[in-house]
Amino acid sequence: MKHQPAPMSFTLWLAMCMLLCGCSRNAETEECSDAIYSSGDIEVFSDSIIIGNVNYTAISPYEITNCWKSTSDTPDPHITLTSSSLMADALFNKAISTCHHSSPSVTDIYLHGALLDPQRSMEALRSMVDTDGTIHRQGFPIKADKEAWAAAAWEIYCATGSASWLKESYRIINRTLQKEHFTIKADPDGLIHGTPSYMEPPQNYFPSWMSPVDRFHTICLGTNLWHYATISVACKMARKLKLYAEREWAAAADRIRNAINDNFWIPSASMYGQYMYGNLYPVLSSSADNRANSLSVILSVATPEMGRRLMESRPTRSYGMPAVSPSINDAAAEPAPDIQVLQGIAAAHTQDEEALLEAIGPLWCMGLDERTDAGWHSLLLRGLLGIRLHPDGLSLSPFIPGKLPGEKRLCGLRFREAVLDINIHGSGNKIASFSIDSVSQERAFIDQSISAGPHRIDIVMSGNSLSDIQHTIATSAPDTPPLLKYSGTTTGTERYSTMTKMPYMMSTQTEFCPKASPTLTTLSPTPAPQ
């Protein structure tokens, strides 16, 4: 008789299955991890964050171990988030409570303040206006420190529908543009001089040989994106006010948008250069201003195809997207919360799940800092929930990754005279059904005429996969920008694009058009110009 092996005990069989199939939070393979984000010594889960050997756990919506505990049962009864992720809820509550104790910046108002607290945001913008009725600019003309004022003002108008605020803010924007027209204009297509407020201190963003005058003569991507937004807002406000100036503003906005795409976009790198520098014959920097690159998507300056390519070629690091890549020094490469917020919102615009998760992970880590709100509430509202304010209402276009499943309930969101409780069921980017107070609607839109008082909004997502489109990304940000030098003569007729190595002819009217063959040499890996 053939010998039969003894049957395996159930306990041994179960142990082997657990050994072969079980998943650990330290698992190296993506398939074997339930982490929302994992890179380097960081692992982010729905209820905890591990950074090195330190574990931060959300034990309630109002407490994170080793990090933060609310001093009251509800940090802000005005608006709350309840979801299947305690960490998402706790960081949202922490952000809301923290931002209420600090003065909002112009960008904060644009991203979330206009929606969450329009009256406070309105007063904050008014405080930035000089006695002559123009926007106060402390570092003008070198620095444009209130560059998002007009965009923030438009968000407030859409949130409130205030006709008086519309007239007041349009008057301020118009006066400011008229006052600055001859001072900062750099190009007949509408590009302007000056550096954005976040490029501080200058030595982190500009070569050491640059004087204040040299920095003023730079034509920065970030400054011109916000300038485009300002002109676009002036056009929208003029339209609402039924002014003839609408056509002029619209034409000016188109010129600026085209000029940005013509002069800053680097096709071979699928990104925009951070600035053009040099007084008479500007050179395009091959480094990327990652704030501005994401902003180009949010403001719809980049075409949809350019936006997708920009997200796919984004630089990444464990602790978040760097400010500049490649950078002049380590300080310029440091990631910051607002960069991750803008990246996440841009990722939602371009429907890129990987880019969104790569923004959420580092942003949650930054949110553990008790001194800052980080901006998770901005990314949640503008990115995951896809809330957009319009003059005639509020639209929603949720983009929910599969790694953030379950119901999400945002309670107490005020819009005009209504108080909205928004319930989102499931994940994906396609809406299966949308209803207001149990009444089905054809589109995910809340009209400005919605009655005062509480309303329940229910959104059921289709559960479709967001990972069907393959994305190819740069796995790390380059560390050192190339040193540039001119070969041949510089006769005063050419300027150069550093990444594409394509010279451009410049007419006496400084109109740019592609020409000729490359004469620019890239030296690597020598340090940046000092």
C-alpha cells in the first residue's frame, strides 16, 4: 500500500497562509500594503502616520498621539468632516481650528477662505488696499506680494453674490492695473516684471550676482500667472457689471496666456521654466517653479494635454514636491505645504490619482506640525470634493482615490444663506447620482437661488478605477541646475531657451518667435551660477 502523508493540521495550514498572504505595514511591495502613501521612511495610513520610528495615531477626530489634541470637544462647530479615515478627520479639524487663529494670506483666501469665511476674507482684502484705492504692494516693483488679490476677490463675490463687493473690488483692481501699467510691463503681449512673494529670500531662487534691479527685470512664471488671473477676473467682473471694458480685458488675457505658453513652456521637459532673466536679452531658466507649474493647471493656462504631461513629469521626493527643481541650494529645494496643496488640486484637475496621493501623503505629514494648518482643508475642498464657485452657484466634481474609500460627510458648509451637509458615497471620478434633499438632479450643481437653511447633498460615485491610465513620472527631482554659458557672439539679436537649447530672434519690439540652430552649451554637473 502506498504511504499517504499525514493530513496537515488546520493551525499549521492557517499559519502558512498568513505567512504567505499576510500584509505588513512595512511590506515593500505596493500590492502588500494598505498605505495611502509610502516613500522612504514615511508610511501614511488612514488612521496613522509613521515617520522613521515615530508613530502618530488619530485616536479620535480631535486627537493625534504625539502631535495634537483639541482643547474643546469640537474645534469648530461651523464645519466638520466625518469619514472612514480618522487621520483625515483629525487633520481637517486641526487645520480649521488653526487657521481661525491666524490672519489669512491672499492665497489662503483664494483657496479656502472665500468659501469658509467670506466676510472675514473680505475684510482681510480691504486691509490690503492703500488710501489711493489700489492694492498695497510692499516690495513693489521688485516683488508682487499681493498677486492673488483679484482672484481671491472674485471667489468672495461668487461665495456671497454681493453686488457692492463686485463694484468695490473691480474699482480697486482697475485702479491698480492702471497705476502699474507703465512700471512693470515687460512685453507688448502683456508679460510683466517682478518676482512673486514666495521667492524669499532671493539667494534661494536667484544667482548671487543678481542685484535688486536684475531681479526686477526677471519675468517670472508665478508673477505672470497671477497677472493673467487678475486680467481674467477684471474681464469677468466687467461682464457682470455690463461694461464695455470686458472685450479689452478678454483680449489682454488671451495675449498673456499665449505669451506664457509661448515663452515659458519647455516641450522636452514637459514643464514651464521658472523665469526669464537678463535685462536686454532674457534667458529662460531650466529650473521649474513647482508652485507656479501647478498653478498653471489650476488657472487653466496650460492646455489639458500640457497639464497631463506636466503632472506626469513632476519631480518627487519622499517628503514632498520641492519648491524648485533643480535648485540653486538646498533651501530652495525644501518642500512646503502650499506646494503640496497646489499639486493635489492640479492632480484632481488632470485626473491623476498618483499625483494626488503623492500630494496627500507629504501634506498629512506636514499637518502634524502643531504650528501650522498645512492646508489639508484646502486640498479636500478644492481637490477631493472638487468644489468650484461660480457667479450663479456652486459645482462639485469629486475625485476620490480608491485608497480613500467609504462615506465622507462634510457638515455645516455655508453657501449664500444655505447650510450644506455634503455626503459622498464611494470612490472614483464619475458621479452615478446627485440629489439635493432627496430630489435627484441632472448635474452636480447648487444654484445660487437655493433656499436659506439646512440642505442635504448626496453624491454617489460610480466606483470606477482611477488607475486605468498609466502615468510615467520622474522618480526624483534633479539636484543641481546646469551652468549656462554663451558660445559664439552675442550681437543683441538673440535670446536663448536653456532646456530646449533653441535660440529665439528678438525684434526691436521684443516680439519672440523661434529661429535658427542651438548655440547654447550646457555644462553639468557644475554648481548653479553664483
